[in-house]
Amino acid sequence: MREVAAQVENLMKDDAIRIMGIEGTKHFKKSFQDEGFTDETLQKWEDLKPSTIKNKTRANGSTPGILTNQGHLGDAVDWNADYNGVTFKNDRPYAQVHNEGGTVSKGARSETFVRNRGTNNRFAPGTTAGKGFSFKESSFQMPKRQFMGPSKKLEEKIVEKITKRLDRLMNR
């Protein structure tokens, strides 16, 4: 009986935290495949604008998913455990605005492009004067495309996994 009690204590102390972290990470990464977030039911993300689809279209004609151009955002979903429980995070600087929506502002700027080309459009020593471009200040509204957050389905999965582990320990 003491052996089972020790295993139950270990499950609740260490294994339960690992189950929460792994299941949570899988659940949040699945949002990118589903193109929506599942709390009680799947809430699909708003479609991309036609201009965005045009910019994302690859040379072979395919278009990546809504938030999966290169996969950096989904790959950055991670978790940490401490004495308070499990905390999920995404360290990409643009993660929060995608997850919660909001206004994205771009400041005014100017850029000068210098070309290092000579006659016949070949590279030449030295530089030739480039063109300058000015960009106005602009902003746009990023729609909410939640991929992380509280989820009833996730809680159910975690409870189910821990309950199965407890059942296995008790039925020995």
C-alpha cells in the first residue's frame, strides 16, 4: 500500500505537471492545424484578406495556412512548471497581437537603397547613388486569431489522462 501511495504522490507531484505541459503544448499547436482555437468548440479564425493571400502565395502556387507561413509562431509554444503549476508561453514578439488582436502601428521612415552596379548592370567597384524611399506612418487592425488560452477541452483531456494513470495505479 505504501508503494502505491508513493507512486500516487509522484504522479500528482511530477507526472501531472508533465502531462499538463505536454497536453497543453499539443492542444495549442493544434490550433495552427485547425486554423482556430478550441475552448468548448472550435472557433475558426477570420480568413486572410485577398492581398495577404497574394503576398503569401508561393512560386508553386500553394498558400500556407493562416498563421503558418514558416511555422515560427507555432514552434515557439512552450511551457514552464513551478510550484504554482504550469505556465504556457510564446516568446515571439508578434505572438500577443495575433493571439489577442489589436492595432499594429508602423512609424514613418525613409530608406536609401545603394546599388553597387556599373554599366551593363554588372557589379562594379565603388557605389552608385541609390534611390530614396519614404514611407508614411501607418497602422492597421490585426484580427484576433487566438491559439493559446484557457480551454475546457484541454482541461478535460488533462483530467482524463491523470484519471487513467490513477486508475492504473489503483487497479494493480
